[in-house]
Amino acid sequence: MDQIERACEYALDDLTALEVIEQCKAGRFLAFVVGESLLLILEVAGDDEARVLNARLLAGKGWREHGAAVMAFMDRIAAEQGCRLTRVQGRPGWLRVLIQDGYRQKAVVMEKQND
């Protein structure tokens, strides 16, 4: 639970650790721990015509060591689930990392803190 809480605090998504656990129990999210502390949360969304694999959360240590395996794993899950598209939302640095795996920038997410 602590690892999920730390990952949720760091991620861009508004998910809480409890929501992640509930969604995993309900079968809507797939959770994987890679190495000692790299946490990957995936969601298959859409219908049979337009299934999408969403990387909802990827946080922790070990990307340099396990990154290539994580990307290959996501490709395999997408194929197994019949997903026509894989979507990742992340900080700007992720584009530089993922562009080599065929990802392209589709949109820009902007937000404002409303006090």
C-alpha cells in the first residue's frame, strides 16, 4: 500500500492508492511491480472496435534497468487485449524517452490549481 501511495503522489493522475486497489480488485486496472519498486498500472478502455491500453501510472525506481522490458510488456498486453492504441500521459521528459518506441505527442495537458 505504501508503494502505491508514493506512486500516486508522484504521478500526474488524480488517483488515490485506495482507488487503484479498488479498480484492480474490480478487474478494471492491471497492476505490476517491476524490479524492486517500479509500479505500473494499466487500464484497458473502450469497446471491441476501439480498445485502448492506458498507462495510468508508472512510477518508482528502476526505469533505466527495466524500461525496455516494461515497454515490451505493454506491447504484449495491448496485443493480448486487442488494443489498437496505447496511451501514456506523463511529464515532458517521457516524450523524449518514449519517442524511440514509436510514441508521438497527441495533445498537451494543461492545468491550473484553483484555490
